[in-house]
Amino acid sequence: MEIIDVAIVGAGFGGLCAAIRVRASGTQSLAILERSGEVGGTWRDNVYPGCACDVPSHLYSFSFAPNMHWTRPYPQQQEIQDYILRVTDDYALRPLIRFHSDVMALRWLADQQCWQIDLHGREPLLARSVILATGPLNKPSIPHIPGVGSFAGESFHSSHWRHDIDLKGKRIAVVGTGASAVQFVPEIAPDAAHVDVFQRTPAWVLPRWDQPYGVFRRLAYRYVPQLQRLSRWRVYWFNEWIGMGFMGSARMQGLLRRLAGHHLRAQVPDSATRDALTPNFNPGCKRLLISNTWFPALQRPNVKLVTQAVTAITPTGVVGADGTLYPCDVIVWGTGFKATEFVAPMRIYGETTRLGASPDASLEVPELGARWHNTPAATRLGITVAGFPNLFMLVGPNTGLGHNSIIFMIECQVDYIVRALTAIRGKQNGVLRLRPNVQQDEYTQIQQKMKGTVWSSGCKSWYQNADGHIDTLWPGYTWEYWLKTRRFQRADYS
């Protein structure tokens, strides 16, 4: 079996960043395993109408590879994908990528002190270290609703958009009103015969300041890099300032509430409709949305806001909680992703552990997804896990954000991983095992800090797991995370 030093799973932002930095640190024996036929991850797969980023463009790029081609403050899907393709080619990453390599399982081989990577339809691969860069937004969440398989028309999730289906003149049911729905509903509504939008709970919506850059500004950003760098820091610190509301500042939450309320009143004149669109939780408890077109789309004559959950699907339509049947030709699921299933459906089997102190106690090979299904997703900085040596994660548990750019977090994590790999490079026993007490202490601190944030203020969101724990988000400012990842502390590992 082939053996390499580092295997990177996923060729999105995280995987590409890891490959660039790991190779630059001196590791030449590495490969990127990508299940698809192209790079891009989320920005390759999500091609629904109106797909765009809700983080300003100057902050949504690598610090070491600024994009001089942005055309507007908030980048659209194709612009981001074009940037990813350029980075891939500029850093000559394609020779490292093994496309159509779908990782089914990872197994730690104690005798060989490495990971066996089981690939669908291919020979297994051995790697001394593995970096998981599969991302949290790649497993669509479609609710288990009675009759969901009986629908006679077409149905699809927004992340698997069916461009082969002509929506013109169709009756469409949109289930969900999250970040994707607020982008694609305004795009499909003008050509549809009718659109029913099913909203369980409204969201706070902020205005989107997104005027395209003029020719002069685009040239200035392209030929005077310092201007874009200055804009990047301006956006970063503005977002950190807004983050005060997420960390529990009542004053900042009040400011966000007033801004969102003014936006709602300016765009929705009808008081009853405004009431239906006004949340009863603090701004940020659920994801803040940014749109100038969402409210106008809901007031179109051919669009109806249905303020109730979907309780059943029939062959001809969608049934609301009050029993009303809403006939439709197409169902579009805007119901988000399974963000709390960090590694599924991949199976990751770690070191064998003994169940009990007795030498005769039975042995167990823990599987990471099953462990996190039954116990909290405890880690060290969302990067390493006790019992899973030389396994590193990007955008792992408790590293997601509600107020700033995930690219910043990815770079922090990659820098930490590079330091870890450098610490064991060339060592006879080059294995890092996170100490369980370090992991438990950190999880306790994170959950304690989480209690003071807006995400713990009472609403139910996709940030939470079934037990109500929030194992997805970082409960602090991103500069705090940067400080924690600047140094690799060898004492945390045995």
C-alpha cells in the first residue's frame, strides 16, 4: 500500500489552504483527496440562483493571496469559485489533488503508526497524518416529514439545485427561510406562477450594502494592494465590533435590533406582515441574514408567506400545521445542513481503548461520529481529538462563526497544524496524542463561556445538537482564537 506523510481530505478553502502551507513548511509527500471532479467545496456545489456570500469580499480570501478581481462588496458564487480556481493554479496544486477519491473510512493502525484511508472503489492509502477539510456545510438537511417520498412532482435541496427543471409558470413550495432561501426566492419568484414560502420562525434581516465597484475603485484595489489590505482590516474590526452583540452585549443587540427593525419598516408597510416577520429572540441567536430583496419578494402578488411548519407531504402538495393543503408542482428545500454531524458519513476509527482497569477488560475501537452522537464534541481548539492520533480538523467543533470570516479561522487552524507537524517531523515516534484531561478542560471552559453568548439566550437553532449543547460555534472573538492557535503547546500531547 502507498504511504504518504500527509493526506488532506477535501479541496475547498480549507484543504487548499492546508496544502499550500504544509508544502511550504517542507512536507513534500502529501495528497489532497477530493470526492468530486473539481475544487471548490461549498462554492462548487451551491449554484442556486442568487447564491452569494454574506461576508464582505475583501475578508473572504486568503491573507497571503488577496483577490484583486472582486467586482462588489459581497461576492457572488461564481466570483468566489473563480478565485478558488485561480489560487489552485497559481500555487500549482492540481498535481497534488486526486479527484474522484471518496473517503469512506479512516482506521488508525497501531502497529504501523499511521492511518489507513479506505476509498470508494480504490485501493486503500496509508498516511502518517490526516487533515480533515470536509467542511460543515456539505450534508443537506431534509426533515423527516410524513409522505416526503410520495410527492409526484420534482423536489430538491437548494445545495443540489436542479437547473434542468424549468420553474417558469410553476407552483413552487419553498420550505425554510434561512440564508439560502433569502437569496433564491427573490430570483425564482418573478417567473413562477405562485410561490408558497413556509416559515417556522422569522429571522433578523439586515440591509445589504452591495453596490458594484466602479471602474476607478476596481483599478485602485488592483494596482494599489495596500488599499485592499486596509479595507480588509476595516471590515475585520467592524465585524469584531458587531460581534460584541453575539458575546452578550445588550447595547450592541439593541443596535442590531433597531437597524433590522428600521430595515423591516422601510420595506414592509403592512403591520400584520411586519409582525409575521419580526422575531421574538435576540439578534444573532439564530443566524443573521443580509438582504435587500427578501422582504420585497415576500410581498409580490404571486408569493405567499405561510407562517407555520410543514406537517405532511402529499402527492400533490404540502400540508401546513393547520391542515391546509398547498398544491405545488415543485418543492425546494431551503432547510440548511446537518452542521452538528461533523464527520459523517465518513467513519473514523481511532486507537483501541480498554473498557475498565482490569487487564481482562474488553477492548473498544472508538468511532468518532458515534462518539460525538452520544457525547459532547470535545476537542482541542476544534483541531485535535483525544484517542485519534495525528488527526487534524479544519472548521471542527466549536470553531464556527456568527459574525466574521471563516477563512480567518481556517488560516489560524492551518498555522497550528503546521506547527504540530513540524514538531513531529523526522521523529522516530512521530505521533501526537492529545491528553484527555486537556480536551475535557477546554470543553468545560468553552461551554461555560457559551452561557454568556446570544446563542444561549433561549432560541432553538441549527447551531445546537439534540441535547441543546452548542458544539458548533466559537464563543468568543476571532482575535482570541488567533492568540490561542499562535503557539503549539507540546505539553498538551503525549
